Amino acid sequence: MPSKLFDIEMRLLIDAIFLKFHYDFRSYSGPSLKRRLTTAMTRFGCATLSQLQDKVLHDPSTFPQLLDYLTVQVSEMFRDPSYFRALREKVVPLLRTYPSLKIWVAGCSTGEEVYSLAILLHEENLLSRTLIYATDINAHALQKAEAGVYDIERIPGFTVNHRNAGGRSSLADFYSAAYGNALFDKALKSHIVFSDHSLATDSVFAEVQLVSCRNVLIYFNRELQDRALGLFRDALCRKGFLGLGSKESLRFSACADDFDPVVEADRIYQRRDGR
Amino acid sequence: MSATSEPDLRKVEAIVIGASAGGVAALGTLLPALPAQLVVPCFIVLHLPRERPSLLADIFAPQCRRPIVEAQDKEPVAPGTVYIAPPDYHLLIDEGPAIALSTDEVVHFSRPSIDVLFESAADVYGRGLLGIVLSGWNQDGADGLEAVRRAGGLTIVQHPDTAEAPVMPQSALARHPDHLALSLAGIAALLKELPAGKPA
């Protein structure tokens, strides 16, 4: 049982959010949630979490904003270039053997990784037969992802990453710049379905050949990690691929035996044949 | 606690160290001072340009008489082990205690951030925490060390006059003047007093 006042208030707030809004943060990793809530308290001018709870329950405009503090992950395109290079070199040759492809980017936030994958698949001449499901629990982040508009100042970093990821074309081929923004190509978007989905409460919705879910599981406790990994296992076809973040591992998971490592250093795994 | 009184290291249950510019050399002095029979864990955030894989644990291993490893997410904290934050991830301490990593936004232009480590560790270890801020050119660690002090832990900064980059210890002292300011040799001498188990 929590003894510190903040921990008690945090549990009450998380329960209140679940009861009223059906967003389930009860199995999120404590320290990051605590840090984000502390930031949110300052932002909403609340001295205590109890005050924030009052606002969340009684002021309809508060929760959508709070949700951004609790869920939005700022990523970048081709973050960890070696991951995308490994996908290109070790996974793409096998993806080529499928007549049509379905890919699930779970916890896509504002979409940087989704567009990175779409660009990679386009460069490998696979995008035309691919459908990417990009899911997140935050509707606001999904809207941003769907818009595909990023601050132009972030593009130089994205470009370096793309090159280091073994990019076969110029990133500039995929966006147009206007008013300080880079707008990514509609042709990429036509292969992406953006959709609301919770790894904590929803179930499998399609059979896919690749799941990419990076730096999402570190925000979950072990039980929720196992639930999410179980969903990925059940969504993947036999010999389908799973890509995780560079500091996420299957090693301690209940699902460890369901996967074989393909490129351990880049956290790319493959679903085992039998079950 | 006044800045002049001798700190009592017997109550220490964990150590957090934050370093930036000049930090590799400073840690090169401090890590060899950790007792071979150290029983408390030590967590380190060192600002570095992003690189992968991190070589820090390998670099420091020969100078450290305790196991030194890159921190892994959800890993239970082992006594007497030195954990280094991986590049491009925040390192936090969870109840258990256990390691937690995050890719949340940079703090003071840094990920890993010293403040993030110190604040989460202060929450878990309270008065049992020893926080040390070393050389650096920015202000990361000032809020974190203050959180350690408020939680009743021991707080030390590398004396700005002896730091390769004095801004980080200065900023911590500006946040609160009661942190003990010592030379690296002085800090190393104190670390030798840390709780130690029986020789193996």
C-alpha cells in the first residue's frame, strides 16, 4: 500500500481517470507517471494532485490536455538508425515473400516512426502492397500523426538519421516545405490507417507480418508489458517480426519463449513457428 | 545540516552521481574510491553526446572495484552495483527498488538528465540517499540535488574552484548553499567511509 501522500493521491487520480474516462494508467510504470503528473500539476496551477483530480473531474477541458502530458511521446524520424538499417537488411528480404503486407505500429504517438517505415518500404518497392496500422490511445496525437506536418527545424536531424539508416533516396523527396513546416507526402498516407487502440484494454484486430512498438513498453509495468507482448504475438503470423526499442527486451518477459531473436542488438525478434 | 559538520555516511542506502563536462576525469578519481565491499548501489548520469552502444561501463570497469553496468529497464537494483544511464534515455528509480528508463523530453538539453535521476531516487531512498554533483557547464542537477536535500539525504558538490567546469556545482549551490563543497580528493576520502560488508 502506498504510504506517501503523493502516492495515495496518484492512485486516486489514476482510478478517477479510469472510472470517468476509461483510460487505464493503473499498470503504467510509476516513476515516469509521477514525473509527468508533477509537471502537469505545475502546468495546471495545482498545488496538489487532489486539486488536479478536482479539475479533471469537473472541468471538461482539463482531461484532454492532461492526456497529452501522460501519453505524448516526442520521437523523431528514423530514431536509432541502426534499427531501421537492420529492418532493411534482415527483415525486408523476408517481407518481400508475402504477396501483401500488413504492419502494426503500436503506440505511434505523433507519427514520426510510421512515416519512417513508410519511406523505408517505398524505397524497397514494398509500400504499394502494404497497409500500415498506426495506433495510439491519444486522439490528439493521432490527429497530428495523420496530418504528417512537422516543424522544419526538425528536418535536418531527420535527414541525418535517414541517411544513417541506409536511406536509398533523399528525404526531401517525401515532403514539401511551407510556412516553417514540412508536410509529408499524401502518397505515403494512403497506405496508413490511423486508429485509436489501447494496449491496456483492447484486443488484437488483424493479422500482421511486422509489429513495431518502440519505447512504449518501458512506460508499462511488467504485467502490462506481458499483456502487450501477448497481443503482438497473437497478431503476428507465423514467423512474423517484432521490433522493440533499443532498451526494451523480451528477456524477462512471460512471452520470451514465443519469440526468437533475429537481430538482438536492435531488438528485432521473430514469432516462433508453433505455439 | 550545516556545510561544515561531518556527514554521517552510515545511513547511506544509495548514491547518485551527476556529471557533465569534465565528468569522465572526475569519475576516474571517484570510482576507484568506492570500497571493494560496498553494499549500497550507485547510479550515475554522465552527459555525453549521443552514441551507441555506450562504452562507459567498459571504460570505467578497470578503475572500479565493484561491478559497473549500463542500467536496464525494470532490472531489480542489486547491492553494491554501479549503474550508468544509457545514452539518450532518462534513468529513474522505481519502488522495489528497480530501474526504470524513459524517453521523455530532454531536461536542461539533456537525456539522461541528472535532475530526473536525483528526483526519482530521492523519492525512493529519502534520507538514505547521497547525492553528488560534479563538474559541468549547465544547470542540470541543481533541482535534483535540492530534492535530495529536502528528502533528508546527504548532498555534496565538487568545489567549483576545483571543477574543470564550475557552472554545475555553482548552480547547485546557488539553489541551496548548504550542500557540502569538497575537492575530488575530499569526496573520494568520504566515499571510503561508505557502508561496506565483510570481505568476500
